[in-house]
Amino acid sequence: MSELEVGGPVALIGAGKMGGALMGGWLALGLPGSQLIVRDPAAPPEISRLIVEHGISLNPEIEALAARRPRIVLLAVKPQMFADVLPSLKPLVAPGTIFVSIAAGISLAGLEALLGAEAEIVRAMPNTPSAVGRGVTALIANAHVDAAAKTHVTALMSAVGEAHWLASEELMDAVTALSGSGPAYIFHMVEAMAEAGAKLGLEPDMAMALARATVAGAGEMLHRSQLPAAKLRQNVTSPGGTTEAALKVLMGEEGLARLMEAAMTAARDRSRELGN
């Protein structure tokens, strides 16, 4: 048994940035190349190297893939390609085969319309830090997916970070606004911190280096610590000190919390529009 146990072969449909990141995580956690099948007409060079190194089956005919009875079929093609690609995968629909879609904006009902109402389907929303093994994925399943299947999907998505099951598909838009788009918020904060540092007199390159290292270090502290984020903030904040002076601005009535709420609401609303 491999360290990453998912109950059978895994078929990856699309090996672009996110699909490739997931594949790298699976292999790193011990999924044998013999248990992995990739279908991508133009796999990137780095993915092609992994395919050769690990003896992964590449682009078998659908009939041959169906004969392998994959446990999980992960759909990692662009959302606009789903209408063309998914109907061709219908021969893979069988009891015990779980389709996992990482496409934003395509609902469980939409996936069932393309694959068939009997298909076992999970929607997943991973984020870009999955590429470095520090992602977070939200999951929601249709009624055909049982507890054992959820365990296998959790194992597969946990290969690149954390995995959390949602209580309702309606929450997926909020997840998109928080963790899906969230890395961009952090990257922009680094830009803003560096720009502010430069205006205070630091050389721009030095300001950016300090901002990057500060955010990366704070993120690692969050990752390692069991303390709430509020407690970690308080630990850095001395009464009457410099941090407190800055936080009075950031935590003011028109500060970061209000701005973040407005930004995430805009992202949530746009996610709903794209899904309709």
C-alpha cells in the first residue's frame, strides 16, 4: 500500500499549473506512477518529465482508461472546455468512480448535466499555494458520494495542503472570495507595504525584500502556532508602541476589516455571476 491511499487508480484530465501541482504532490506522498493516468494533449515539459520518470500512462484511449476503473477522475481543464471535454468522459461513469472538478463556477448540477445524473461528483476549490504544498481546498459532494469516497478525496487533496468539507454548495462562492482569491490579496499587501516603505525612505528593492520576508515569516508563524491569529497579533503589540500606532489606523472604522469585507463581497458576488 502506498502512503497516499485513494482506493485505486487516479486519472488526471488536464496537467496545467494546478493539475501539475496536484500531480507533483501525489507523487511526493507516495502515489505510484503505475496508479496514475494523465490525459493532456499538450502537457508542459516539466510534467512530461515526471510522466517519463514515474512511468505514468499518458493519453490512453477512453475505452482503455475505462477498463482501468479509476477510483478518482480529477478534472483540471479550463472551465470553458468542460462542455467539450466532459461528455467524452461519460464511459468512465461507473459505481465507485468519483469525478472531482476543480473548475470555478461550475455547479454540481452543471457537472451532472455534462456527465450524467448518476455520476459521483465532488466540487473542489484549491488555491495557488497548492503548488508549494501549502494550499487549502474546500470540498462539496453530490448525493451519490459516500463516506469512503470522501475519505479518498480528502487524502488526494490533502497531498497539497489542507482539505475541508463544506456543509452547503452555496458556500463555495464565499470560499472563492476567501481562500481562492485570497493569495492575491496577500501579494497586493506585500506590494503596498513595500511601496509605503519606499515612501518612508527605504530603497525600493530593500523595501520589497523586507515586505516579502515579513509576510512569509508571519505566515509560517501562523502555520506552526496553535494560537489564534488575534493572540499572535497581540503578542507583537506593546502598549503605547509602534505596532499599536499602526494598528489604530488599520483597525479603525474605515480600516482593513471594512475594506476586506467589501473586497470579499465583490469577489463573492462575481463568483455568483460567473456561475449563472
